[in-house]
Amino acid sequence: MTVRLTPRAGRAGIDGWSKQADGRDVLVARVTAAPVDGAANDALVRMLARALRIAPGRVAIVGGATARTKTVELEEVTDEEISAAFGDPSSA
């Protein structure tokens, strides 16, 4: 799953799906944590885990750790569970 993260936001939350220029669906998220020492990434992992009702250990940032656009791997999570938590990406 691809996530576009905004750190240092006024409030944390998931804003839904958006389309990138290349046509990929991207989940848009905001966290209040600063991008210092991985704090924003940790906040993102916790927020995604809470929304999906899974342990944070099952969420891993596997690409883009220092970029705003990140590749996130979700262990044993189905597309249906992602759609139930964040809405249908095809409606972006």
C-alpha cells in the first residue's frame, strides 16, 4: 500500500484515497509528530494499526522512510479489510 504522509499537521487523521500522477491509489494521512528520529513514521504505523485493528508489529514501512510517499507492508491484511477501514480506493 502507498501512503502520502504529512507530518506536523494540526491534527492527525486519514483523509482517504487520492490518485498519483502515475495512476496509483495513495492513502493520504496526517500525523502531528515531527519527522525527527522516525517519530512521524512511528505515529503513522500506530495510526494504521489502530484503524485496521491489528498489532503495530504487523505494519512496516518498507520504502520511503525519509520521503513523504511511503510504501507500507501490512502483514496478513486483505484488500477487503483495507477497504473497510479506509474506504474503497477505486472511488478516489
